[in-house]
Amino acid sequence: MKGTRYADGSISYPGHPVGPDGSAPVDEVDLTEYTATVVTWTTSMSAPPGVREPNTLAIVEFDVDGEPVRALGQATTDEIEIGDEVRPVHVDELREPGAGIREPDSQEWDGYRFEPAE
């Protein structure tokens, strides 16, 4: 889970080829080394094919050396609240590769979910 740092010090996730001030990326930041705070969350009861139901999603905010970095992702549990501290954890399959209309080998299925930091 790599964030991108720009010349003005801002960090984005996912990264972009041009930063907020028009500059090119200067560095990467490994967000798995940080915890984040849940800003808001929702639970989808009607997920796309191959995605677990219910599917709790959270917008979280990392504090990386004073710079806020927000990310959206699945939560590992339905028991989260605004203000909870979470950490990103790698999972091999965010959804079942055989579901849906795309060829399974044409995509990557791994990624990160947010779990409570205890």
C-alpha cells in the first residue's frame, strides 16, 4: 500500500503522475507502517459479484509526518466506528476471481483491508 509524496510535501493514495502543485512524484511512502483513523464507514448489503456480503467499507486517514493521507477500502469486520484506529492488512483475494465477466487472469485480486488496531 504505497502512497506517493510530492515536492510540496503532500502525499496521495493512490499516487498520481502530477501532485497538487503540478510537481512530479519524489518518493513513495509505505502506508502499512502506519495506523489510520476511521473518518466514516458504510456497509453495502448488495455487493458486486464475488464480493462478500455484507461488505463494510471505510474511509480512513493516515497521519504521515503531519501530512494527512486518506484511503478507501474494505474493513475486516462490521464492528467499526468513526474514530477507531485501524491498520492495513494484506489479503490475497478482495473478491472471488471466478465471479464477474472479466477473465480472472487479467486482473490482480489481492489488496488491503483495514482491521482494528488493538
